Amino acid sequence: MSWKISCAIFLTCIFLLQGCFSSKHEIEVKPIEVKPMTININVKIEEELKKEFSQTDKIAKKISDEEAEEALMKYMEKNNAEKEN
């Protein structure tokens, strides 16, 4: 056989086999479903935190600014004395 016929047969085989190796890819994007239970959990957590810190808030309201300043000064003096020793 001549080289022209061989090349023609080879190219014909390549084109015919190319159809066998083709593939198709599809990607489907779906929206994420947000359930209302998440919102209810956040509300429940917020209510529990309010209950937990309500006592601390009541105590904090009773302390005056002067008392807080005195307590801070005592705390700082205590820490300075410990650092020097």
C-alpha cells in the first residue's frame, strides 16, 4: 500500500474512534433549604443567655461607680504587690 492510502485509513479510523471517546458532563446546582428550626434554636439560646446573665446584670446595676473604682484600685495594688515579690 502506498503511504497516502495508509494515511487516509489512519485518519478515518481516528475520526471514527473519536466518537467512542467523547463524554458529556452535567452539573446540577440546587438551592440550599434553610429550615426554620435554626431560627428557633437561636431564639431559644438568646432567651437562655438572658436568663443566665440577668442575675449578673442586677448585681452590676447595684454597684456604684465609686465602689467599682475602689475595687479596681485594690485589685491593681494587689497585682503590683505580687509582681514586686
